[in-house]
Amino acid sequence: MTTEENRATLEHVFAETAKGNGRPFVEMLANNVSWTIIGTTAWSKTYVGKKAVLEELLGPLNAQLDGPNVIKASNLVAEGDTVVVEAQGQNRSKSGKEYANTYCWLFHFTDGKVVKVIEYTDTALIETALEPPALAS
């Protein structure tokens, strides 16, 4: 796929996440995706494989949110197989804590699917607003 097609994929995905629809986000992930959250929180590690991303990261996160995970992209920069997305979450946890995290993601594409994600985010907010993933219900 071209740089423009990769960018268009993420423009569509984030138009949907802004409405709370995460399905296109999940659908763009390759089965062999790796997702690294930078930092030292209980959430910070590399999740390997779509199954691990869904079961160990996105599932526990969504279980703690009071409503759909709403994320709005404010900037996309694409070059080759990489698209960088700056975004802002607009969420609250079930415990009532605001979880409006700021993100910078590097998405790496192969054959139209995301094979690698590197996430830079407010890790202090993760620690104050969320329970560790193993404790998520």
C-alpha cells in the first residue's frame, strides 16, 4: 500500500474512534501485530499478537472505561509504511476518574495492516486513573 493509503486507513479509523466505534481500529491490526507501551507502568510492555493485544491490553482497558473508548486524532503524519498519530482520549473510568489521555502512536504497516504500534502516552495518568490490567474486570 502507498503512504496515502496508509494515512487514509488511519483517518478512517480515527474518524470512527472519535464516535466511540473501535471496530475499525481492531480490524486494521494484523494477527502478528506487536504493540509497545513505553514506560514503567503495569501496562507498559510489548504485547505480541492480536490475541494478546485484545485480551491483555484493549479488553482490560475497555472493562475499566465508563462507556466506549473515545479517541480523537489531532495530527497525522505519514511517510512510507509509517503513520504517526497524535490523539486525545475523552474518557472516564468506571470509578469516576477522568481518563483523557494524550497519545502519540507510531503505526507501521505491511500489506494494509498494522504490524507494529509504539505508544507514547501520559503514564502518570495511567497509574492514577486505571487499575493494573491483571486486576481489570
